[in-house]
Amino acid sequence: MALGNLFAAVFLGLVEGLTEFIPVSSTGHLILLVDLLGFQGPPGKVFEVVIQLGAILAVCVVYLARLWRVAIGLPADPRARRFAVAVILAFLPAAVIGVFAHGFIKSVLFSPWVVSASLILGGLAILAIEAKPRPTAVKEVEEFSALLALKIGFCQVLAMIPGVSRSGATILGALLLGVERRAAAEFSFFLAIPTMLGAATFDLYKNRHDLTFDGGVLIAVGFVVAFLSALAVVRVVVDFVSRRGFAPFGWYRIAVGTIMLMILASR
């Protein structure tokens, strides 16, 4: 295994953990960096998808007590059942559409050009949404109605376009639907658990015959680093967006997308 690939896996895992839960598209960042670094990872973009599970595991650790309360409260607690139903319903649209569109997404949309354009357009959308006054009627995930959760789930479908950002699509969709910032961010975290677990499992299955030992090592390294870096920032992200909003991420997306388009056009 090339030492440069191992260092690249560490760096990509760090970037994944730092960007998974903010609306800047962790997958988009990985696609751009893989292209810039010339990273030779496992085929089929498996590395970029599977290491995201490291960041998701960090959410499970940080919110373990809350998730446990939901699990043991399902038989008798209406709030726990509402929480579980909301996550399941929001997960379904991406799960169903993802199965049928998987090949097209990976072969056509996993492109630095697509990512760069999506970063810019998504940044403009964030700035427009943050500038618009809106009521906040829902302040906790346990208050989500089935219809609200399903609508947020359809917003998540947009994130199948790399660069759009899964967390960005779900958080901003929730904001437009009247959810308070903190609750929108936390629901995006919880929704990531089944969504990314399903995506990673599907990708590993589809590419199981092409995986090698070296490829497995690179995935494991990226996974661990993503877990550790995400563990350090999950709470920070929630506190930041509660106080400052999402506009800084919009400006960041526009800057990165513009720079990448300039680099790609100069090749």
C-alpha cells in the first residue's frame, strides 16, 4: 500500500468528520479532494460513502442517552414513538429513490464539476433562506408530525446530488417548514443514522467483489479518523448554528465552489 494513500485516507477522514454535520456537503468535499489529491481508493466511490459511518457513529455516542430513552420508551411513551416514526418516515423517500437511481448517481453525478456548481447554488439558497423571516412552531424532534417528517425526507432526496449536502437539504427544508434551528440540526443528525447506514451497506454489497485488503485498510483508517473528528465537533455545530445561523456556511460554499470551478477550468 502506498504511504501517500494512507496519509490521504487520514486527511479525508478528518475532513469527513468535520463536514458531515454542517451544510457544506461532506461527500462533495471528499469528491473534490480525491480528485485534487489523486487518491487511489477502493473502486465505486465506496471509500467516500462508507467512512461517513464513522461520523454517524459519533452521533450515536453523543446522543446515546437520548436514543436509549427513545428505544426503551417506544412501548408506552407517545413522544418516543413520534420520534421514531418521524425518523423512519423521513428516511423512506431517499431509501426508495436511492435504490433505483444508485447507478446514475455514481456514474454521472459524482463529478467535481457537478459538486462545484452544487456548492455555489446551495450557498445562494442558504443565504436566501436565512434572510427570509419565518415562524418557528416546532422546537423539538418529539413534536414532529408524520407529514412534517415526510416533507423533510423529500428534501433529503435533493442531497443525492453531490455537493447539495444531506444535512443542508434536511436542515434548510426543516427551517422552511417552521422548525427551530437546534431541532432542525438535531433531526438531521438522527436522520443520518439510517440514511448513511443504508447507503454504506448498499455500496459495500454492490462492490463486494472489487474490495481488496488494502482497500479495506484505507476504509478502516478513514472511518476511525472520521469518528474521532466528528465526535469533537457535533456539539459545537449545534451550539454554533443555534447562535449564528447558517449564513457563514453559505458564504463558505460559494467561495469553495467558485475556486474549484476556476481550478477545473484551468486544467
